[in-house]
Amino acid sequence: MGHREDLLEGAKKCLVEKGFVRTTARDIVNASGANLASIGYHYGSKDALLTQAYVELAQEWGDSFSPEVTGEGGSLERFRSVWDGVIERQEESAPIWAASMEVALSRDRMPELRAMLAASQGEGRRGLIALLTGIPEEDLDERDERTLGALYEALLTGVMAQWLFNPEGAVTAEELTEGMRRTAEMLTKGKGGDPV
């Protein structure tokens, strides 16, 4: 590997161990074996390097995530099997989840990364819809992304936050599925159990 690749691998290691805010350029240099000037030469800045490292970590996580999905698309069985897969991998996913939370909480301190993530939000939402419903991504439209995708993204963000904040008290796939079932049941009934 050359300095560019070494820096990227070092930055990924630092993100996993320290996150965005606490990672310094010297940390990356120490983790990569490269020199300080090579960060500017190859990436322009530490933030640009960390942005690229984050994108690659997220892509690697997404590419390796293939839960054993059971059940028909849109069924509670499928819903639970997907969330079982997400939660089972929470330990290895925690660094990327924590980095995502840092980006969300950074407000305007990482504009380049926020813009990049915002641009890929639709793709992520389509992937979640396809995973949970079985509908091929190419058959989804913007309304699907803005409704189903946004709901699934909100659930994923909430699950991530719970597991990062309080793993012992975080929701399980079984509880999340039961909550979804109960919500759907309440939404389809009015007072006295009559359909709305």
C-alpha cells in the first residue's frame, strides 16, 4: 500500500477507536505510519480524510450486512428478522453508529460530510424499504423514500441511539416488532375497536 491507502486505513482505525471529534491528524499519522504532510498532499485536510474514511466504513458495513431475512415482504416476521440482524450486529456496528451520531450532532462543523450523507440519504432509505418489504429498489419512487423510507430511517436512528446510550435497556427486535404490531392495530381501529 502507498501513503494514500495507509492514511485511509489509519483514519478508519482512528474513527472506530476515537470518533471524529477526538481524532487528531497526529493520531492518523501514528496509526498509518505516514507523515503529517501526506494528509494535505493526498486528501487536502484531516476532515476530508476522515470524511472519506467514514464513507468507506459505512459502505463496508452496508456491504457486509445481509441478515437472514425470513417472512414475506412487509410482514411482521420479516420486520422482526431484519431488526434481529441489525441488533445482533450492534457491537460491531457501534463505531459507525457513534460516528453517524457525531455527524448529526455536529451541526455545521462538518459541512462536507453532512452534504455527502444528505446526498446519499435517498439511497439508504430505498435500501431499507427493499430489505423490509421485499420491493426492489428500482420499483420505488420519491414518495416511497419520503414516507416508508423516512419511517424506517427514523426507526434505525432510534435503535442506534438506544443501543449507544443504554445497551442494557435498549429495545430488542421482539419488542420493536410487538410495538409495530400494536401501533398498526391501534391505527386501524377507532374507539371501541371500530375500523377508522
